[in-house]
Amino acid sequence: MKTTSDWLFYVLRCKDDSLYAGITTDITRRLHEHNNTKRGAKYTRSRRPVALVFWLDVSCRSTASKIESKFKKLSRRQKEILIRSAGELTDEQLEQVRGGMSSPTFSDWRAEVLNEGR
């Protein structure tokens, strides 16, 4: 998978249904490492196979790290909503799923995080 930016923030779903977030410059290589080599994260090595469920192109490592940090602070439910809302749900559907929870939509969250990196 070739991207137009230098860095990517990515999320993997592990065999045990847990989520792993990271950053990389080459998602194809990194996914292979997570699934097949000792270079994959210690966390994912015992939870193989892992699948890529979300990625976001970003311009620099600093921004990718900030997005990763913000994502890791979210609750599991908020993470799942953001992953799903990245293209599958309308804002109305997202509101129904959220059930009144005060978390941003993916587009709001992405804009907030990317603007902080500037």
C-alpha cells in the first residue's frame, strides 16, 4: 500500500480483539513485521494474526506521535466509534451508536489533532 505522505498512524485489531496503535513510514512492512517477525511489537507477537483496521496519512512523525498519544487515551468504546466513523457511518448513525456519549466524530477528532500539530 503506497501512501502520499511520509508517516502513518495505524490501528491493528489483534486475534483476541484488542487494538494496537502505532506509527510507521511503511505500513506494508510494519504489518508484515507484526504478523511474521520478531520486529513486531511485543504486544502483538502473542496476539497474532493482526489485521489493519484503520490508518491515517500524516505529514510528519511529530503529528503521527501526537495522534497516537491522543488515540491511546480514548476509551475502548470511543476508539471503536472513531474507527467505524472513519468512513462507514454518517453523523446521524454515529450519534445513535454513541448513545449520547460526548465524544467527537472522526472528522472532528482528526481536525482537532491535526490542528494541534501546527
